[in-house]
Amino acid sequence: MAQTWGHFFFSLLDYKTEKFVIAKNKKVGVLFRLFQLGVIGYLIGWVFIWKKGYQETEETIQSSVVTKLKGVDLTNSSQFGLQLWGAEDYVIPPQGDRVFFIVTNYLVTPNQRLGYCPESPKVPDGFCTSDSECPEGESVIAGHGVKTGRCLNDTGTCEIHAWCPVEHGKAPTEPMLAKAENFTVYVKNFIKFPKFGFSKSNVLPTSNSTYLKTCKYDKDHHPYCPIFLVGDMINWTGFHFQDLAAKGGSVGVGIEWNCNLDKDESRCNPEYSFTRLDSSDNLQHSATSGYNFRFARYYNDAAGQTFRNLFKVYGIRFDILVNGKAGKFSIIPTVINIGSGLALMGAGVFACDMILLYMMSKSSFYRETKFEAITKKSGRQRERKHGRHHGHHRHDRRHKKEDKPSSEVDALTSVSVQGNNPERPENQAKSHSPERKPHASVSFRTPHSSGKHTISPTSTLRTQRNQ
């Protein structure tokens, strides 16, 4: 038992290698080389050059966005007359964030006070024909107040307790703040990749205090000037300012940071993209497009009573989306990708083997050559045959050693006989008789003579008989 375990543990130290069979088949050979070239092209072109598979990447980007708008516009409305709009009036929220709203159009319901008034005829739940359809205390669905229990025949709507008068009027078809397309947006963005300890900003580091007051963003000439015109930002979406200013819309501003940290820091630049988010080409004229909301400004009159002005504003909402990815050389992904490429080479070997062994006309011949079945019986027969083969070799060598001295004795005997007895004519005639077959002759040199002597086996035998 101990000997068996010993053989087992020692067998673990054996090295096993594969047996390779070279198939002289041009079609399969060309197919295999093409597969290898495809894998190498995929590994070098796609994995390493395009996808930069030799780099360790980080997509967790930390970012901060600060926005600031500037520009003024003058409006003239029937409720308020001339009014000057500054950034503090048309920007919501005014402190600036990655999401901000610019007012381009509005509808005002001034001087609203708490009281009782009829519901708007635009609200379906406010219609009524009797008081029973206006239960007291029930809120009007999508309306402006709470039902009082009375149905007003003059308007055909329920009486409500609300800020009166309720909102009325239609938004103008032309934007009130038509000059908003000339407003400027300052977008300051800071990013950091914590894994690599790399940080950068989209603002040009300069000591010139007038640079940001005079520059405008240009992809080629001023890529680090983060000041944009509102009209340009909308035009880059494929729409025009007038398409969004009347009923509003939503615009996405993408800032993409793709940084190859194996190169110089100056090669890591922000890339901006602009798209309209609230509708597509097929929905730009539907009810789902546009953007608006309401807010109120409250005041107190001389008597101390509160009233308000209700604003329904239309405008453009900007969503700033920051994404990024950084990469830097690392030996671990490089080795992993090379290993995966070598493993893919094995798939080509498997595919070519399947074609060679099962799909070719000579597949049975290739299978017999590649696969060799070994059993105990065939192993013993092979050992016996191998031993018999070695026995024949030893026997042949023994015979060669025994034959060598006898041939030397015969040669010496023949030489001595030939030197003492002259050749006889009758012997020569017999040796050259046509009835006998010619025999091979042996040529050699004697130590006492410079000439050559030729002896045939027949003459040697005849000499031995005479003696």
C-alpha cells in the first residue's frame, strides 16, 4: 500500500506534453492562418488600440458644477407695463446649479386674494348643473380650490374657496423675453479621478482677469472658455431658439472627460454635447413637449392684507450631465487581455480539428493518425516484438564477430598458396568456364609486396583441396 502511494506521489512530478500531428492539408492550413490573423488583428486593433486594453480604467468621476447667467431684457405687458428683467428675475434658482431654468415667456394673474369665486371653465371637474354636484369641502381635481356646495348658474361651474380670481388668459405665442438667446451661461466644472489622484477644471488657468469677460466658447480656438450663448446652445441641439422660447423645453448639456493619463495632462480636454430632452422630432408639436411651471410673489397692502401675483412661466430648463473615464497603463489588464487572446487561438485549433477529423473526405485517415489506442495486451505484444528485435541484432553482431577471423584466415591462406604455387593453365580455364557462375573477387595488398592480388573464392577452395 505504501509503495502504491509512493508511485502516485512521484507520478505528480512527471511532465506530460502533447503529441502533434502535421497534416499536409492546404485548405485547413490556410483557414487556420486566417483565423490566427483575425485573432491577432482583433487583439491589437480592437483590444489594445481602440479599447486601450493595456490600461487600468476608472469611471467613478467626482464633479462639481457652478453656473452663472448674465443678460437683461425689457418687457411691456398690459398688467405691469414696462418691466426690466435681470438674471435675478429670470433664473430659477438664482444661485446657480447643474440644473437651472431661464424664463422666456410668462402669463401673470395679478392681485389674487383669498375668497370665493367660480371655478375656471377649463377644469372638467368644476362643471355642474345642481348644488349636489358640488359637495362642500371636496377639492376640485386639477382645479384651483375647494368646493363650497353651491353651483353657480352664471358660469355653470362650482363655487370654490381659493385665491381669486383664478388663473385666466392664454400665453402669448411670441416669447416675452425674445432677447434671451443673447444671454450668456457660465458653466464652471471641476472633476477628479480619485484612483489616480488626477483633477482638472474646464476653465483656462490664466492670470488675465478680462479673459472670461470677453471670450466665447469655441471648440478649436477657445476650448477652455466655459461661456456659452443661450442661442448657440439651442442651435447645437438641431432646433432654433424660437422653437423652445414660446412654450419652453428641456436641453441636456453633456460634459465628457475621456483622459488618457499616459499622455500629457494638456491632452485631457472636456468635450461638450447638446441635445433636446423634452421631445423628439415626431413629438415636438405634441402636448408632451414644452416646459412650464407656476410660482407666486406675495405682498401686503396698506391694510395689512395679503395678496399675490401668480406667474405661469415658460422657459428652457438646462440639465448639465458630467461623465468621464480615465485610463493609465497597468501590467495586470495587459496580461489578462494577452491571455484571453491566446485562449482564443485555442478555439481556432479546436475548429480546425473538427473540420479535419469529421468534415474532410479523408477524415477517417486523419483520425487514425491522430488518435492511438493503447491497451495492456497490445503493450505486451509490443514489448515482446521489441525484445525479439534486439535479440536478432545481438545474434547478427555475434555472427559478424565469428565470421571475421575465418575470412582473414582464408585470405592469408590463399595468399600463401598463391605465392608458392604458380597458377596452372587448367585451373584458370576451369575458373573461367562458362558453365560456372562468376564469383566476386577480393583485392588486397600484402605487407611484402606493392602490387595488388586478386583472389576468388573458387581458387581458394581449390588450393585447400590440393593441400
